[in-house]
Amino acid sequence: MSTAFVFPGQGAQTIGMGRDLAQAYPAAQAVFDEVDDALGEKLSALIWEGDIETLTLTENAQPALMATSMAAMRALEAEGISVTRASFVAGHSLGEYSALCAAGVFSLADTARLLRIRGRAMQSAVPVGQGAMAAILGLSAEEVTALAEEAAQGDVCQLANENDPTQNVISGSKAAVERAIAMAKDKGAKRALPLPVSAPFHCALMQPAADEMARALADVTLADPSVPLVANVLASSVSTADPIAQLLVEQVTGRVRWRSSVEWMVEQGVTEFWEIGAGKALSGMIRRIHKDAVLRNVGVAADVTAMLEV
């Protein structure tokens, strides 16, 4: 029996997230202060008092969600629960950066700056309106991969997120994704839903952003993780700093293998997953992947104190 700490990705953001933690724990407030300083702006004011449309812009959502996860992590640490309580850390897409920050690979300031760069690079890689993403419900990852290949017809269309056994996300050029949506029902999908995203993440169209992240990561110091990271593109663990930058570059255009990552952790003996940060999206996915998993959420101060009894 062991535990994994998992960190959410885009879509979990809400106005007010993390404020309760910051009010209850000075160490959590310090996270938001340091992120504000690193970015040279009051991101915390946007998170707590701004409008959801501005917060949802990927250049804001990425560092904001990381800050909220790290505030929850610092609150746990203030109560004597460190990241080494976990056997593994993992994060969904941008959540991988939160996991790496929690494990000490990146400093908090570097993580904030990297995610601001990542958000801007991913947004600008493809002109607005030329890319799209869609959730395909009711088909396996293998079936969705075949669907995407058939729909591509010379354009880019690929499996981007392997979320759980019944939910997979495709990404690519708008025309190809629309073809895949039209074809999905005939392939046995229950539903095919266009996603309200501003760019086609995790596909080959993101190559300019991958190149930019390679340059940005080359300027940052990485330490060995204090807890092994289960990497999105590998669905297995890394325990040293050496491969991490390259894996993060590959992740920009590559598949988020979340289902495979959870299955791999279960095979290693993980029975309990703590979702650290905003929302409960990962817990829902994990429940569908492994129904016997024990799931805990750490997003507000009351969650932190509840963990003292675990």
C-alpha cells in the first residue's frame, strides 16, 4: 500500500481558488507572493478577484493552477506532511510542472516563469481558429488513435490525452478534428464533443512551442526529484533530473498518457491518490481507471487538517 500525489491541469481553474489556504497558512500565502514577484504582476489578484475569462487564458491559468497546488503543498508541509509521504508524484499536462516543483526539481519562481512561457508559446503556436480539440467518449485509446489517423487526410489529427477508459481527447487542425467528430458515431463512440479551447494542445502543430520550451528549460537548473515522477509521455517513473527537460519538451507535442500512468502506479502498489490543488477532475478519472482507489482531495484548509487523521 502506497500513496501518489497528483496535480491537476487546465480546466480546474476557478475564481477564488487557493484563497482559503492563503488565509489559513502563511506558507501558502507566501507561494502566491513569490509567484507574483516572479511574474512581475499580481496574478493572485486575478485568481481571487478577477474574471474567469482572463484567468482561463492559458498564459494565466497555467501558473495560477500551479500556484494553487503549491499553496496546498506548503499547507500540508506546515502540518508536517511532506512530499516524501508519496511514493510517486504525477501531474496532468501543466500539472506535471506542479509535481516537479513539489518534488524540488524546479524552484517555485522558475516554475511560474516556465509556465508563463509555456502558456504564451502554446497559445501563439497556431493562429486562433486553425486548430481544435474534441473529447471522444465511449471508445478506447486504440480506437481513437485509428479514428484520428483516418480523419487526418493529410492534416494533423492525433490522440492528445488518454484520460480514462472511456474518455480520450484528440487534437489537430480544425478541419481534421471536425471530420473525426463526424465519423466518431459510426465508429461506435457514444459522444464526440468539441472542446472550448483556444489552441490544439498536445499535437504536432505545437512544435513551435516545444522548440521554445527547449530553449527556456536550457536556462533553468533542475535538481533530482525527491520523489520519482511518473512522466506523462512515458507512463513510468524517472528518478533523476537528466531526462526531465527532454520529457517536458516532448510533452508539448506528445500524448498525455494519464490512464496508462495511473495503471502503472497501481501496478507498483499505489492504492491511494491525493489530488493536490484545484478541483476534482483527476479523482474522477482515477475512479474510472481503478474503481478501488482511495481518493483524497487537498484544495482548501479543511482538507489539509483532515489529512492529519489519515
